[in-house]
Amino acid sequence: MRLSTNFVKTRKQAPSDEEAKNAQLLIRAGYIHKEMAGVYDYLPLGLKVVENIKQIVREEMDSIGGQELLMSSLQRKDLWERTDRWSDEQVDVWFKSQLANGSDVGFGWSHEEPITDMMTTKINSYRDLPVYVYQFQNKLRNELRAKSGIMRGREFLMKDLYSYSIDDDSHQKFYDAAKDAYMRVFDRLGIGDKTFLTFASGGDFTQFSHEFQTICDAGEDIIYLDQEKQIAVNKEVLTEDVLEQLELQRDNLEELKAVEVGNIFSFGTAKSEELNLAFTDEGGQQQHVVLGSYGIGITRVMGVIAELMADDDGLIWPTNIAPARVHLVSIGEDGVKQANTVYDSLLEAGVDVIYDDRDISPGAKLADADLIGVPIRVVASQRTAKDGVLEVKTRAVDDKEMLDLQALLAKLSN
């Protein structure tokens, strides 16, 4: 990516109506564009980060047997009426409209009902189970407040997985595997040390659901964390009975602000009973399928990372999800010649590069490199060209080293 041909521009100031730190930084650095409150476009740099996050999640979902699909965003009224979740009194985040023929339609805020209804045509026998399917899709929710940037939007990208199991024991084995897979995801995203399995309300179906909460001052949730046991309890379920059941001591819990980045939930057979999803068991008897639901907010995670991994100069992306490994800066005529050679060599080696070849001041280029937050900055200048080396700086730490091209390639390969 050459910045001279990239239509996205950095800016010194975020929009005056943008309150959230994550959105301010992402807008200034050219990752997103604000359409309206809670609605953002993802520009080339931002889309690259989103795709990198998706790939990590995809790999971990595949590792536990998930199969990727893509459902429609349009939702049938009659289907949601069968589960008593169409009315605004039951679900207060619906976006609804009418088709040209006058029938009502909803825009997907979740997909338990449509996928489960689809499964009634795919699952007939115990031989058809288990089934684990997931998707990456934009969800639409009519949030009353949307002041947290991409951490809480009216439109956002989510990974939602649904498990269909033959019985409670089979479901629990997958549910536990999903817990582990989620923690691997957050470790790979660079926030595993700040993300904790959190007990939350299970609603009408089970006593608890499990959230994955990331400690963050911009968070909207309050959790109580036991550092030694590495588990937490959401404030909404913090009672003496719950503490006793989880074998936690109130004095050992630390109150913290956090953001929910994932959620896993057991529905049991309730949804299957409502939507008539049944199978014939080995004895020829009809049984209802056990359902689980598992979500990760892809764009929300991106926002959380932007909140947590930044300094006064800009973003600091983890290598796994950064839009590039290297931000290459050319300074001066000889620096341009050297940078062109370095750029070609990095591309040939399979290294993703952002190349700032614009005809602007060196100070502006270096400031933009810090703002954009790619892990390694490489500067080619008159001096480095003369000495046959490059100035290499790691964004996360304040260090510089002079390396020749081969040493740089060796550093990147490690």
C-alpha cells in the first residue's frame, strides 16, 4: 500500500461530536469513517484489521468443528412470533420495515431463530448430529445510546456460532471446548491477559451464561474479579448465594470496569421445542435438539484494542491484527531510492507494508506512522542510504536500531 495513492487521509482532529477514544483515534488514523452516531464505515486500513481479527476467530472456530455459512439479514415476522421475541416489549432493539407487498420484515439483531428453523430441514436423525455452524455478519440493533464508538454500534460485525447437540452431555463437551477456543482467540488478539471468564445471568433457560469481559476504563459493565482464580462475576448476579455456589469470597473480589467481548449461552431444548426441531434417536423416539449460542463482537474487539493499545501519539496494534507489519518512510531523494528497493524486497518476502512515499515533510510522515500504529517503522533517508542501513523502530517501545536490509528481513522472519 502506497500512501500516495491511498484515498484515505489522516487528520489532526476527530469529529467534535465523537466522544469515544477508540473512534477518535480510528477516525484520525484513517481506519473508519463516521456516518452517524453508532454507524461507521471501515476504510482500507480498518477493513484489513477486521479481516485479520476474523481470520483468527475463524481458525479457532474451525478447530472445534465449526462450519462457516452466511445467513440473510432479513428476518421473518412469523418465525420470531413463535418464540415471542418479535414484539418491541420483548426485544427493544429491533429495526423493522415492510416489504413492497406490505408484509413486515425485521433486520437481524441475532440469528438463533432463523438458523434453528433452517435446521428443521437438515436434521432428522441422530446420525445428523452434532452440527456446529457459524457466520460473520453485520448485526443491526436500535440502541438507545451509541456513544462508545465501535464498542457499541447500531450496526456492527459479529461472529455468531450455534451448536446443535444430541443431549446435554454432548452439548456440555462442546460448550467447554468453546470456552477454551474463546480464550485462545483473545490471547492471539493480545488481550488475553485482560480478559476473564465472567458469570452472568442465564435468563429463563439456565442459571448462568458466560461472558468474556475485558478490563477497560471505557467499559459499561462492572465485574468483580478473583485474580487468583481468574474468574469474575457480573454485577447483575453478584449475590451471596452465587458467591457460595462459585466458591468465591467477597473480600477477594476486585471491582472493575469492563467490556463484554464475547458471550456463550445454553438454550437447552427450549428453542427446539418452540421451533419444532426434533430428531429420531436410536430407539426410534422423537427428541428435541440441545442448542447453544456463542458470540464474539468482531468490531467491538477492534474498538477495545484501540482503547487499550494506544499512547499520546496514536494506535499501537498487536502484530497479529495490524494492517501491515512494516510502515516504510522515505525521506529525501536518496531515501526514496533506497525505500523503493526496500519496498520491493519486503513485498517479495511476503511482508505486508505501508509505504509512505508522499511528498510531504519528514515530521508529518513520522507523526502519521505513530498515529497509524503499525508494529515496525522503517525509515530510509539520505544518511541511511549513504551508510547502507535503515532506521528501524518498534512502535510499542521507544527504541531504534540501524539494520541493513538482510538484517531487517531476518528480524521480520523471527
